Amino acid sequence: MHAPRREGRRVRIPGDSNVSQSASAETPHIVVEDLHFRRGRKPIFDGLSLEVPRGRVTTVMGPSGSGKTTLLRLIGGQLRPDAGRILVDGEEIGRLSTRRLYAVRKRMGLLFQTGALLTDLSVFENVAFPLREHTELPEDILRTLVLMKLEAVGLRAARDMDPAELSGGMARRVALARALALDPELIMYDEPFTGLDPITMGQIVTLIRRTNHSLGLTSVLVSHDVNEAMSISDHVVLIAEGRAVDAGPPDALQARASDWSAQFLEGRPDGPVPFHYPGASYQDDLLDAGGRNHD
Amino acid sequence: MIDAIASVGRFSLDALAVLGRASMFLLRIFAALDAVVRRFGLTVWQVYSVGVRSVLIVVVAGLFVGMVLAYQGYITLVDFGAAEALGGVVALSLVRELGPVVTALLFAGRAGSALTAELGLMKTTEQLSAMEMMAVNPYRRVFAPRFVAGFLSMPLLAAMFSAVGVMGGYIVGVGLLGVDSGAYFSQMQAVTDWNEDVMSGVIKSIVFGFVVSWIAVFQGMDATPTSEGISRATTQTVVVSSLAVLGLDFILTGLMFGGN
Ligand SMILES: Nc1ncnc2c1ncn2[C@@H]1O[C@H](COP(=O)(O)OP(=O)(O)OP(=O)(O)O)[C@@H](O)[C@H]1O
Ligand SMILES: [Mg+2]
């Protein structure tokens, strides 16, 4: 089945065999199965399984350090799982050849928390960057496309500025325009709300919703801003201690309120999630330090 | 004692690991060379920012080194009544040794450190990651063009250094010390051999350009992504490439002139 509303808008990319258009809207866009991943000796994921439905906004929530950014990097193929599988559009990310992986990446966008704009290029050239790299568009069409993307994030007038001149919120909006430049089918946002004032936050929330609806793409959001994330998403996954502890639509999750989700959603410091990073006991550490000083 | 042995062991292992990563890096750059050919504009732009911006310091240094050489050479030669040989002495010292070596040291300090800092910052601010996620291979788009640009610029800069040095020698030798102008150049022509002297200098500068660019680009890619990591990588570039240039110069000189 082709998705008729997207015809004609997609930029044709050479070598981009569009697997997803043949996939039905019912199959999940991303499937994570029994994912294991460790950094050094520290396990980050220990049997994580989750699904990201196609065409919806999915938020992955979890406490700081629970591996949300790591999850996005695993999905993007920048890290490889130790065990388990990650399927994007049915393709197993950890096993693709570099060439295939790059083809898959052309259909996904990842928004880094800081924006990660290329500092030696202007705002315009940043948005034009993926188009210049992957297409052979004539300059006037390219210009039109870039201006359309910038208009969508409200920064058409800022096109000649340097990334260093932008505020954090503006940089994130430019990064969004850049991530949308190739008309991806999947877009991932890493903490899009942190460090923003309420107005900018509102703008970003609206932008995320609007791009999701008007372009029909799948959005994955990583966040610990409970209210914004709940208001914006169709599907929420809570992760803790390397596993998905709860998943479902936001209201169902709030109503169900398992121990863990209750603690996280209501922001209580005590509960199943410990405040302390795991390690030797406080007492042992203090005694140890004392012992060394006397040597 | 055990600690000392352990730390020697650890140091060797670390050094080997760095060498391994640097070799892998070089192989990946070689694999990306077709991109350099296909989009030569990127490399030309880097030749500008790596090479052209080093011209000033290289020219000024070349001028002064040439002038000093003429003074020192004259003092020695005039005792033997051989002041006309000055042109040859200046040219040989420059073309064989000082041109490639001093240019490489300046190049490491000026361009190499800048390359490392730029790449380290790109890594720290996740620009390289962002490129990868946009399906743009940083080896093809960023590393290879910079490496090739450095590699191409070095021999040209060294040639410039030697040429300007010869002029500096002329200014001092002919202008100030009164050596005959015709003798300065004819002596130079008589003693400088194309293969033996000029080509050996060119080979040296090609080798140095390769090594300095490799070290600079690798250090930037390998930098710990923090501000301290960038400053350490930048210092490393200058220190390691300077030592490498001096060490290689010794080896190359031995190979090229040691036999006769
Ligand atoms: N490069 C790295 N090397 C080693 N450990 C790392 C590295 N990056 C992250 N970690 C570890 O992985 C864990 C998960 O990190 P990650 O950045 O994915 O957390 P997060 O959920 O995104 O947290 P936050 O909400 O604070 O951004 C952390 O405990 C961190 O210590
Ligand atoms: Mg994070």
C-alpha cells in the first residue's frame, strides 16, 4: 500500500528502496526485542523490549541515567547491542552493512539535545546540508525546499545567522528543520524540552505535534518532563533498571499507576527507584577513606 | 617495584592501543579517498584553510632563516676566502634540511593544532555524530579532505620556505655583505643537484606532510570529548608530530645521504 498523502512531497533519494511503504500501518515502526547493552561493566539495558507504533508520537520516559540517549543511539545504529534485536522497518539495525545502515538513516532524523548544528555553516546551509549531500537538486529548488523547512519552524528570517548566534530554543528548531529536510519517516527527539522557557517549550511541543500530524511520520521522544510528554504522546514507555516497566497510552498509564510509574509520574523521591547511583555503601566509603588517611 | 613494572606495562599497552586505532583510522581514510577525488572542491577549501593560512608564517620564517644562514655562512666561508660559495651553502642547507624540517614544525604548530582543535570540538559538540545520523560519513566528508589537504600543502609550503630563504640569503649576502650577485646564483646552480638535493628535500616534505596531517586529524578524532580533552589532544599533536618529524628526518637523512 502506498501512502497517497505523501506522494510528490518526498525527495527522491538515489538508492533509497522504500521498504516502509509496503509495510502496513499496523506493524510497529520500531521493535526492540530483549535488548542487552553494557558500558564497561555497567549494564544499561538488561532485557529491554518495546514497540513504537507507526505514525504516532511515542515517548520513552525514565530517570536520568536510565539509558534513554543510549537507546536512541542504538536505534540509530551508532552503538551495537550486545544481545537482542532492534528492528526498524523490519531491518535489524545491529546487523546491517554500513551501506544499508546509511540507507536506513536517510529515512530517520535524530535531534540531539544540543542541536548539534554544524558551526562552520550558516543556518541556511545547515538545513541544506543533508539535501546537498544526498540529492543533486538544482540550486533554486534546493533554496525553495530549505526556506519551506525554515518557515515551518518559524526561522526563515534567521537563515543567514551563524549557529553561534542562536539561542538554545532556536538552535533546536533549526536542528528540527534540518532533520526534516530529507522528509524522514521517523524522527527521534532527545530531551527536546530541557532548559527551555515555557513559551519556547510550548512552541516546540506544538511543532512536534504539528510535524507528526501533517507529515504523518513516526515520532520518538525521550524525556523526563512528565507533563509535556504526557500531553504530547499517543504512547508512553517507562524504562527503569534496563527494562521497560510499563507501556501504554498516557491516561491508561496514569490510571494504572503501578508502583514505579506512580513514583516517576508524581515525582516522589522515594520508591522503587533509588536516588543513589548504585555502589559501595556510604558507610563503607567513609570508613575506607578514613582508613587510607591514617596509613 | 611491582607498581613500576605494572605502569610500564600499562603505558606500553596504551601506546599500542593508540597505534592500533591510528592505523585503523588511516585505513578508513584510504578507503574514503575516492570521495576526495569525486568532490575535490571540499579538499581545495581545506587546502585554503590549512595551507594558505600557513603561508604567512612560513614565508616570514623562511626569510629570516635565509638571512641568518647567509650571515653564519659568510663568517665561516670568508676565513677560507670562499665567500662566493655562499649561494651554494644557503641553498643546500635550505633545500635539504631546513626547508622541510622547519616548515613541518611550523606546520604542526600552525595548521596541525588548528585541525586537531577543530575536529575535537566537532566531536565534543556532537557534530560528527549528527553527520553520521544524517547518513553522511565523516571519514568521507570531514577527515579525508583535511588529511589530503595537509598532505598536499606541506611540500608546497616547504618549497616556498626554501625559495624565500634563498632570497633572504641574497639580501644579506649580496646586499649587506657584498658577495658578488652573479657568483651567488652560479655557485648555487653548480652545487645543487636536482635528484640528490632537491628531490630528497621534496621526499622529506611529503613524508612530513603525511605524518603531521595523520597525527593532527587522528588526534582530533580520538580526543576525549571535553574541553580538557581537546586541549590535551592539541598539545599532543604539536609534541608528537614535532618529535616524529625530527626522528624521521634523522632516519631519512641517513637513508638518503648515509651511503656515500
Ligand atoms: N560514553 C560513555 N561511556 C561510558 N558510560 C556511558 C557513556 N555514555 C553514557 N554512559 C552511561 O550510560 C548510562 C546511560 O546514559 P544515557 O546518556 O543513555 O542516560 P539518559 O537516560 O539519557 O540520561 P539523561 O536523562 O540524564 O540524559 C549512564 O549511567 C552513563 O553513566
Ligand atoms: Mg540523555
